[in-house]
Amino acid sequence: MELRLYDTLSREKRTFVPLDAKDVRMYVCGPTVYDFAHIGNARPVIVFDVLFRLLRHLYGAAHVRYVRNITDVDDKINDRAARDFPGLPLNEAIRKVTEQTGKQFHADVDALGALRPSVEPRATEHISEMREIIERLVAGGFAYVAEDHVLFSPQAMNAADSGLPRYGALSNRSLDEMVAGARVDVAPYKKGNTDFVLWKPSKPGEPSWPSPAGIGARGRPGWHVECSAMAWKHLGEHFDIHGGGIDLVFPHHENEVAQTCCAFHRERMANYWMHNGFLQVESEKMSKSLGNFVTIHELLADWPGEVLRLNMLKTHYRSPIDWTMKSLEESVKTLDDWYRVAADVAPGNPAQSVVEPLLDDLNTPLAIAALHGLRGNDVGALAGSLRLLGFLSESGAQWEGRKQQASGVDAKEVERLISERTAARARKDFAESDRIRDLLAAMGVAIKDSKEGTTWEVAR
Ligand code: AMP
Ligand code: ZN
């Protein structure tokens, strides 16, 4: 059985052949840490976590390296720091914003059942690698210094000899069209209107570092070069998989390829480029102004993280996903059932019927259908397969407890009411027992009577 992955660059599904099966390498663009992550940001986290788990299953956990960066240099961070901590020196305020947001991000993605990547590099710790890439690009004639900026020239790249990819190949655009379509009122220091920034001067008070050769003033990197530098440092000049959301294909990934390939004279940066589709909420684009902007943190107050995870994986990663309340309610029912049936059984090997669709470009909806098929006939394989996908991280009892906590139901109070009701039934006071049952229903608790006694659960 072989793994096949859809590659954005060649626009086809291809058999995955790692450069080194003992060291499979994947880079995924991580968050810019200035605010709570929203549920759209959770999509690449969950999708590439499933791929990470699958690669570990296929090649062995010790033979897969997954790097997801933290972007902690960015104008949005500076703006947020100035707004939230006006009394502090900017650098201190920035540290507060990035530390708080980074911690929150970890708490969120841990709750979603995502494994921590092998390395989580921070941009601020890789400035010297960025400088080195920039200096190589200038020396190679692909970039130039102008008014304390360094700019990359896509036209210089495409005019160069063979051995390099074509600028525009990843996003399937022609440079001529980009030139024609670009804004005319470009910054005066740009020679060409598609040139992009590798390095720029810092304003007084902003974070700054010694600049690449040829620039006296201190400055800071552009966003795209951050990822080229971190991927190079941790995975090398050429690696297997590069991932992120579909919105990153252009310009971010196009520019990353350009920088890395021109700096190291390579034809490729990554062999497979993978992009998740976009998430919208109740059929609308998520935005602050529409009031449908949901953070992972807010959702976790109402739903266990595994419910969010399942809800995400019900859609194939390349399709757009519509995030709805209705679908969440179905997901919680499915997980309740799986927890009841499989949480406390010894997990067997993941079933072939689940692994096979995953090998076909991470077809999680089909894998989930196969899980439903296992439920009635091989609970051990169901448990093993669920774990492969990052579910069942808790025991059945922990799961129930968490749901009650999330729903705000006071379990002690429920137990007390149930024993009052049992006593009422014993003395045949059915009016009272019905009253208590209705009271529990109003609290969102459903009860079930059987020979063994009364059990209860939080109804949704
Ligand atoms: P950002 O912090 O905006 O750079 O986004 C972090 C990651 O989340 C990137 O891989 C984005 O492509 C991805 N992303 C952002 N918004 C969405 C969305 N609505 N749906 C799916 N992925 C998204
Ligand atoms: Zn990136």
C-alpha cells in the first residue's frame, strides 16, 4: 500500500516517495501570534496532525520530523502590543503579546488532540539564517538593496539560467500577467512592481536586528523569508512536504520557493506542496464585522476538543468546509457513541479499511465511514483506528466528566436529585418522580431507567 498525496505544484495526486525514509520531513506554516486563533486556523493544525500521525504510522515515530513555526515578528504583533500595553516600552509589550498568544495557542491545539510538532521554531531565533539567505540572494543577483530595504526580484529569477523553478509555477500564474496587474503606485525604492521585501528598516522603538551586508541601519525581516530560514535550519535546503492553508499559496509560498531555490541553487524546495481548503461558518465567510468570528478558545468552552477535531475531519481537507452548529451536534453524538463502545477496550491494530482511504490523499470522510462500519463488528480495531486519528485520548469516565463540566451541569446535584427520584418511585409518588425528571430535563440531563438502576447523561 502506498501513500498518495495531492501536490499543488504539479496539480496531481502523486505517490509519496520520501527523500529519506529514515528521516521524513514536513514543514507547515504556523500562527502569527497576536490574537486568539480562530477555528479556521485550527484546520491546518488538525489536517497536518493527521498526516503527521499517518507518516509516523508508516515510517515509525522516530523517522518523521514535523516543523511548525511561530511567527513572532510581524506588523500585526507590533500594532496589537501598542494597543494593549500602551504604558510599556514597545519591545516589552511585544514580548507580552507573543508569550500570551503563544501559550493560548498551545492550550488550544493540545485540546484539539494535535501532537506537538518535533520542532516549533520562532522567527526571532532565526534572524541570522534570514540574513544569510538574504546575503546569498543579493550576491546571486536575485535581490538588491534600496533605501535600507532588501527586495527580491522575481524578474531576475525568471531571467536566470536553468536549474531554478519558474516564479509563478506554484500558484500557476505568469509573471507577465502579475507585472501587468500589479499596482502602479509602488514604493519608490522598488525597481519592479512585483518585487517583494526581504528586509526593511525598523521604526524607532520597534524590534530591530543588525541588517544584511550593505545596510547601515538596523532592521527586520519580511514575513516570507522567515519561513525559508526556519525550514532551511531545521529541515535542510530540500525536504519532503510543505503545508499550509490555501490562502498561503500566493504570495507566501510562491515567495518562499523563490527565496530558497535561488539562495541554494535548487530546482525544488519541497517535493509535495499541500494546502487545506478554507473554512466558513454557517455558510458565511468568517469575519469580525459579520459577528461570526469564532475562536478555538470559545468553542472549547462548549465542546470537547475531540468534537471539534471530528467535525473538521468529516470534510476532505482540500474541500471548503462549512462549520455549523448542526454538524457539531452530530459530531458530539458520534463521539459519545465511540467513547461508550471503544474507549475502555484494548486497542487493536488500525483497520485496513480506515488506513486505506487515509493513504489516498488523506480521505478522512471515507475513513470515518469505515469507522462506522467497524463499530458493530470489530471494536478492538475501532479503538486502534480511532487512536491513529487522534481520538480516544481519555477514558470513558473522563469523557463523561468533561462533557458535564463543559455543559455546566453540577454532577453532585444531579446525583442527589436522582436518588430523591428513586426514593419517590419506591414510595409510588409518581407525581414527585415525574417532577424531578422534568427538572433534570430542564437542566439538560437525560435519564435512563433500567434493572441496574438509573443512569444519566448530558443531553444535547
Ligand atoms: P494566519 O495566522 O492567518 O497566517 O493563519 C495560520 C494558518 O491558518 C494558515 O495556514 C492559514 O492558511 C490558515 N487559515 C487561516 N484562515 C483560515 C480559514 N478560514 N480556513 C482554513 N484555514 C485558514
Ligand atoms: Zn510560512
